[in-house]
Amino acid sequence: MSFIETILKSVVLNEAVITEKVKLSEAAFKIRLENENIGKTNFIPGSFLRMGLGIGRDELSLKDKMRSYSIWDIDKDKSYMDVAIAIHSNGIGSQWIKECHVGEKVYFKTKKGNFLADVSADSYMMVGDLSALSHLYMIRRNIGKDKQVESILYSQDKQDLFPDVDGTLPFDFYGLPKNPSEDIIAMIREKVSTFKGKKMAYIAGDSRICVTLNHFFRQELNWETKQVKTKPFWNPDKKGLE
């Protein structure tokens, strides 16, 4: 292990143990991370983790040793966090989640980011693929039950999409091909036509979709920039989920 990795483990990153691993679908797993300090975390819904998955593998660059994953759920009383990891990218994280096991140590850092739950709107449009599903579940649970929410959550195989932590299915699921921009835009036009009051959109997952829909909302629907929140989780032409 390199000197930098030793510093990462001992100073920069927190340590937790995997206490549960569940296969959510053919394309996703859930792991539960526990340590005594998670209950003390100043958690903001929509935060994520920077996880060191390649520590000890000298053939990987430092960048490749770190991956970002959404916090799907947190229980401060029991001091654990749940994380859902999709395997469709076949990257380093995909291989790690297949091979990791209960009892294994994980090194992470909680990050706030900007893709957070914002309760200020009345009507919400949520769009994302499998990689963004758990993050959007967290947002949905924390914006309030009285909000109007329309959604498009998609995967090539709709069966890859999984329920929220409480077993509910608050989103509309669709089986769509890769980069289905035209299909999604057509559905958005219909769904947002019923919106009232202040509007907001959350768009996450494939970076190509994020760019296209951000442009669509701002240029064609004339929504203001602050009304459209985007978070690219991955790009098929790039390595990693950044």
C-alpha cells in the first residue's frame, strides 16, 4: 500500500463495515455500512459518499481508486447508511460490488454536493436511469408528501429498477433504449402540462440525457436555470461514475 493510500485511510477517509449485502435486481446491489460515527453525521438529503474501492491495487491511479455513490438511506439511531450500486457500467465499482462481502471494511467520506432536496417548489419533474434511482428516492422522500411529482425512471430492462427502502414505488418506471432523449422529451411535455405553482426538475444519470434535458427545459420550456437541477452520474464514453 502506498504512502498516499495510508494517509487516505488513516486521516482523510472514515472506516465502516459492510453489515448487509442484498441483490436488488440483475443490475443492482445494496450494501449497508455501519460505524459508531454515522449517527453523529450532519446529514443533508441528497448527500453522497466518496468511497475508496481500489485501495491496495497498485495498477490503478489514485482517481480510479475513488468512486462516488449516493446515500440511499440513513438511520442515525442505528448508525448505518444504505448505498445502492448499479453494475451496468462494468467499471471498477461494478466489479467491486459483485465481489465485496459482509464483514469487509470500506473507506469513505461524506460529501454534500449540490444535488440536494429542495422543498421550495410545488411541482417536480424527476428523470433518471438506474444509476440515479436511489438518489431520486432520497430526494422524493424529503421534499414533502404534499408535492405534485411526475417522474420518468428508466432502464433498458424495466425489471432492473427496484423499489424504495420502504418497499414503495413512488416513480413511474419505463423500459427504454440507451440515450432515449426524444422519448423522454415527449413524455415530459405531457407530464409538466399539469404543473401548478413553482416548478422544479431533477435530472440525473447518463450525462448525455442530463445535457439534452437541461437545454430542453431552459430553452424550449423557458424554465430558469435554478429550476433545473442536473447530476451526471456516468457517461458511456468515460470511465467511472463521476
